[in-house]
Amino acid sequence: MQVGKLISVKVATAVGLGAIIGAGIFVLSGTAIALAGSAALLAFIIVGIIALIVALELGELGSIMPLAQGASYSYAYEAFGSELGFVTGIMLYFSYSSSIAPIALGFGSYLTSLVGLSATFYPVVFAIALIFVLTIVNLFGVSKAAEADFGLVIIKICILVVFIAFALLFAINHGSEVAAHFTSGFQPGNLGAILAASVVIFFAYSGFQAISTVTRNVKGGGVGAAKAIVSSVLISMTLYIIVVIALLLLMPASLYAISSNPLSFALKTSGAPAWLFTLVSVGALIATTSAALAMVLASSRMLHQISSDKLLPKLVRKYDEKRDVAVNAVLISSAIGAIMLFSGNIYVMASISNFGLMFSYLITSFSLIHFRRSKAASSFRIPLYPFLSIIGIIGLMALLIGMPREALIIGVAMILSLIVAYYMLIEAESRKIEKVEIFD
């Protein structure tokens, strides 16, 4: 397989930012506030730290295997073999492909609000249209998709700066009454609420792993990709915190609800001028487009990598060498994203996607431990090892335990089903099962 046109570190960073910012700030920030009030700020910081640790681990693993396209799957496959690799890969792939749905639904909700439509089916219709267009864009190849993402990221960050500036002016003009916005709906010591918000927010940080699927296309290889991964998390974490503060300046925490267009809702409630509402809505459309674009790209390349390791049928391996794109994998990912639009509200969609994501990150941490023990050569290393990795593992376990019951049931059922499917396939192929002696 030939390496296509190389992309710079800043463009690779944009791939991560494109996935992170659209999914979080414009779509899920209001849901986090609805669950935890102003304590959502703490949740964003906690999850940001966990995400940064995972980003550092992915950076080191990417420098060890710069040609891998499957992110956590590739690392699990090389560290622990095909069984855990298969389970991790499918779980992560489903997480990424299903995450296309809530991001696209956010796009549909903002567009519906912007054009003044009221029927509830319009967001889904617009979401399906977005997925179709992004499928076409991805079929033109990774370099064109990534370069398009870079331009979108710059535009939406500028629009967010305008939104933040308006929130600050609003706070200055309304004086002391704004302080009550932060205490409205806040329950001191409610760890359950913070944990629930953290679970949702984790989805918002998920996009940085998209960079791991294009490491071989990044200038500087593993080191360049590592810089892009860490930069995308740090930038997005800063923006998240500032935008959540801005949302709380505009409206009391108790007024936020589980919805996919929190910024436009806050602007309407606070009586913002029409031009600003239009500008931010356009920014949200750009952000969600950028995020969905990155997710289609990442999920399709991951599925192709699993198939290339011959853990999936040959059909998925169809590859356009000229455009550097996995054609059938793009089509399958887009189809799953469209189907998931009918699975429930934005919170349900994010929760379903989150289980596979957290599981894969947990395996990522153990993969790093494996390669450190085997003294694998790497051009980038996570600092404070193994302490940061241990903190990351504990944090991920806590988030998994705190997930909604429905998501836990679906996640565990998927893992069990994948294990059964794996051994059924092994049996069908009459493959010999490896037996390992763990203890003397």
C-alpha cells in the first residue's frame, strides 16, 4: 500500500480538533451542564486530564508503529494477538462509526433551528444528507479530507471567539445576577452527577484518536502524529472550559436540557442579536461537519486495517491506491452512522458510542505497558511512566463503572458476542487454539 500525500503536523492537529470540537462544544456541552450544573466544568477538566494521558500513550504507540492505521486496535493486535485485537478493533470501530450519528444530528438540529423549521423529523433528514455528502468527500482520499478539515477548524475557532466575547459583554452588562447562573441547579457533593456528565463529556474528547489512523500520512511520522495528538487535546480542553463558562454566563445552569444545539439555545434565551445567532449557528454547522468528516475518515481506515489483518472478509479490503482511500469501508461506516440516527436521543447515542471508546483506551494503556516491557524502540515517550498510565487506567475504569445501565448492557453484550463470533470463526476454519502456561 502506497503512502499518499503527506500532511503537516498542523493539518493533522486539525483532524483531531475537527473531531473533538464539533462533537463536544457545539453538541454535548449543554447536556453536560444539564446533568451536573456548573460542576460540568470540573467534569471537563477531569476527563480532559484522562484524555491527555491517553493521547500521550497513543503518541508513544504511534511512534513505535508509525505505519499502523487502526489506532488502539493495531496496538492491541500487535501486543496481545488476534483475539483481543479483534474484540478491541470491532468495539472501537463501532464506537467511531456510531459516533457519526450524534454529530450529524447536531448538524441537523442547528440547521433546523437556523432556517426556522419546527417539525421534529427535519434534523434527521439533514443529518442523513450530511453523511451522504461527507461520504463523497472521503472517497476522494485522506489528504483532501484532512486539508478540508483544516480550513473548517480555523473558521469555527474564530466563531467561538466571537461567541465567548458576547458572553463576556453579557456578563458585564448584567452584573451580579450572572453569578446566580453558576449556582442554579448545582448540588454540592453530587459525585454521581459529575460522573454522569464525565461519561458524556468523554465522547466529546474522542476525536483525537482519529490522528492515530493517519500516522503514516503525517510529516515526521510517529513524532509528528504524537505532537498533533497532544496539541489537539490541549487546545480543545482549553476551548471546552472557556465555552462552558460562556454558556453559564448567558443562562442559568438549571435551564439547560439534553439537546444537540446548546449554543443557539443559550443565545436565543439571552436575547442575543439575530446576526450573532446566525453566525454561531453557521459555526456549529461547520464544526459538526468537520467532526463527522473526521469520524468517517477514522472509522473507515480502522475497518480497513482490521480487514487487512484478515480478521474481516476480503470485501472490506477494497482500496483505491491512487486516492489512498478504503472505498467499501467508507461506505459501511457511513451506513452505520445513518442507521444509528434512529437509536434514541443524543445522550443515548453518545453513551452507546462511549463504551467501546473507553474499552479501547483501557486496552491502549495495557498495550503501552507491554511494549515498554519488551523495550520497543520509540521516538516519543510518555513522561512520568508508569504513574500517568496507572492514573489513566483508574480513571477509565471509574468512567466505565459510571456509565448508564443501558450502555453497559449493550457494551458487555457486544464483547461477549464478539468473543463467541471469534471462536466460531476459528472453529469454522479449523484453526489450532494456542495454549499458554501462565504460571510455573
